[in-house]
Amino acid sequence: MGQEFKVEEKQCPKLKVLLLDDEQDILNSLTRVLRYDYDVSSFTKGSEALQHLQKNHVPLIISDMRMPEMDGAEFLSRAKAIAPESIRFLLTGYSDIESTISAVNEGGIHTYIAKPWDNNALKETLSKAAEVFRLKHEKQLLMAELESKNEELSALNESLEEKVALRTKQLLMTNNKLQKLFKHRTKAFKDILLTLQAVIQHSTGQSSLHIERIAEISKAVAKRLKLSDSEIAYIYLAALVHQIGMVDQTRAPTTSSIDGIKIPDDNPKLGAEIIRQIAQFEPIVDIILHQNENYDGTGLPDHLAGDEIPIGSKILRVAKNYEFFISKNDNRFGMTPDSARSFIKDHTGKLYDPNIVKAFRYIVENEATELKADACIGLDRLKEGDVLKQDLYLPNGKIMVTAGQEISRQMLEKLRQIEKDNDQPMIVFI
């Protein structure tokens, strides 16, 4: 039976490396190079090395090709069966292409290391492999946490079994996508981000377009404020995952009321706790945690005020509130984009940073159509020839205009009449 690596809360400072070579001098040389960075175990016999693998978790394996008892291809093939998640390397001083191909096919090697080796190149190769292994480990911790939350939800309310089953199915589908080996840090980062977005969409019921608009507005405002490229990237990333705290479905949704308008709480404390577990996401933890702080210090969780609040949090607060005011997903106040901008302006200095509001208003009033996300406008700004990017629904829930349709003069007049008759503003995305 193949050996599985256990997800542990604490891991050794040094990863374990197994060395196999029939020449003791080579083992001694490799050990001297690697012992300061890794926990090294060396063997001259393949059978002894395999016995060690049966009893120990070994992330990295280096084996010589030519050995009398069993060659490297056979050893790595058997090692793969015992420890399939280990990253395997072939050490060879021969230009034997057939043996190398055999090791690749049967042993599933990551790469080969030629004799004589360069110490710095060897360290660099193992360092990259160790990073891949650690990324996989971080992914396991994240998925274990999500599965744990899902199990708690099922235990607390049996009436939600059907929803839990659907959620579990989606998480398993996402997990299957993440089972592929991460080839490098960039791909791993993107895969984790996609996973979080899928979980957020499933937990909140919001479409990907809803989050995308918030992220694009946040990024545009950050650029308008001339923030650094790294700050802009972190703010955009934080906007994409700012609702990750909503994965806890056992927590009753809470709201805050501003002038009679109830604004939902995105559970930033839990969101920050989840994001903090992913090393690459560390720079956005504070942005997530303080997204509900008020500029005048009356917000939560720490009552920060003014410049004490991370600038990313202040930008996100404006962008997400604006999207909520104009969205039909969970807001029944039906603000037009103009009304929503007026509301934000009226609460500048209380809820929102004046400099950020100024940049935000410039973006949505002058550059909305240049954003990658669909531009949201009221019927007062809709004109003949505009093309809808999303379906337009009537107040009774029926589709009036489908996405991709061009607005004619007659249709525009009809829409304005419907808006007038129902005394409820209509917004469209173009």
C-alpha cells in the first residue's frame, strides 16, 4: 500500500533527504553539502533504503543510477510505490539515455543530477523541489481547514444536509483540481486563489462578476492614488477574496445600519484567520481584517481611525459598499449609481477617507467604461447603441433584455417608462 503524508500542525525545520549510492565517498560528499539545510539519511544498499522509507516520511530522494544490487530505475520505481508524494532525483555519471528514460517512466523522477555535480547548482535544485513540497503541504492544511468547517456545519444543522452535500461536492471538485503537482510558485498561487474564489462564490451565492467589479474598482482607485505596483497587486488580491470569512455558514449573517441602510458584515476576523494560513497571502491579512473600520474610528474590529487604517482596507470599504448599494443580489434599496455615489460622498470623513472617495468618484464617473469589469450605469446614462453585458430583469423577475443585445431607441423609451411606472431605479451593465 502506498504511503501517505500526514498533515501536521508542526513540521520539522529541516526536510528529510534520503541518499542512495553504492560508493561511500560520494555519500559522504553529498552529506557534507546538504547536512546544514536538510536532515540527511544515506544508504549504500537499495534494500536498506526501502526499509527506511517504509518507516519514515522522506520528502526528497536522491539515488545513483548504476549500482550492483538494484539500479536507480528499479529503486526509484519501488520508492514511488511506497512514498508517491516524495520528489525523486536520479544521480548519474553516465550518458546512458535508455537507463535515464527507464528511471523517468518507472520511477517518476523530478530531474537528474549529473556527476560530478556543482554544489551550488545542487542546492538550488533541491531548494526549488523543497519549495514545491512545502506548497503542497500548505495546500493540504488549507483544504483540511475547509473540510473541518464543512463537517462542523453538517453536525450543527441536519436540515442543511442537502446544501452541505452540494458544498462538499464543490470543495471536492476544487480539491481534485489542486491535486496536480505545483510546477512553480506562480502556478501554485493562482490555483490557491481560484480555490478561494470558488469557495466564496459557493458560500455567498454571489456571481464572479460581483467580486470582479469590486476588485477592478479597487485596483483602479489604487492606481489613481499612485500606489506602488506591489500595493496595487495586494489590494486587487484582497478584493478578490475579501468575503472568504463567509465560508462559516453556521454564523448568522450580521449587518450594520447606516441611515436606515443595512450593510452586511463579511466576517473579516475569520477571513483574516484563514488567509493568514497561506504564506503567500500574508501581505493582505490586515487589509481583510480591517475592511469594516470607519474613517472616524467607530468601526470594527479595532476602532482604527484615519491613517491607522490600512489604505487597502479603506479602498476596499468604498468599492464593496458601492457595489452593494447598486447590486440587486442582496440589497433591496435599489440605489442608482448616482445615488450610491452621493451616499458615499455624504459619509466622507465618517465612514470613508476623503482622498479615496475623491479618487473613487473620478474613476466611476470618468473611467468606468475602461475597467475590465462591466460598467454599471442607470437608465439616465444608457443611450441608443449601447450593448448589454448582462441580462436585464424586470421588477417581476422576468428578463426584459438579454446580454449581447443592442439598445434601440424604442427599447430605451420602454425601459424608462417601466422604471417610472414601478418607481424603482433600474441599472444596467454595458
